[in-house]
Amino acid sequence: FDDNKQTRIQATTELVRQWSNDPKVVPETIAAAGGKSGNASGVVNALVVLREAQPEALRANSAELVPFLDKVEANGPQTRALTAQVRERAGLPASAP
């Protein structure tokens, strides 16, 4: 959620490459992004991390994941597309149009 775009990209890339198999990445990403849902760039980066997380970890955290996805998907078309991809990876139903 850094103001610097390059810093956000580097952090997202590291999370995806190094931590996508860690089951804690899902709840920690939701916790970090949940309070900053108005930060569109940060939310997009968080969704990229979630999209690459293990489906089992996404499903195990669905009680927190679904409300987060519902909250942020209205941020714009890119966010809506990413939330749909996260839902699909987790095997969750699509959101209502």
C-alpha cells in the first residue's frame, strides 16, 4: 500500500513468488487490505496476491474473503475482474451483478 508504484509492484511480486504457498498469506493480505479498501492500487495488488494463493487457503478463509471481495469489487473494472478470478480460484460462487 506504499505510495510508490514501483515499491507496490516489487512487494506484490515478492509475495506471489515467495509466499503464495503459505496459508497465512490469505488472512494477512485480507487484514492488510481490508482497512484500505479505498486505496485502489493497493487493493489491486492485494487481489493479485490472493489470485495466486492456494485454493485451499482461499476456501479456508472464505468467511473473511467473501466480505472483502464484496466490499472492493465496486472499485472499478480491473478490481471487479480480479475479484471474479479470486472467486473462481477459490471455487466460490460469482457475485451478483
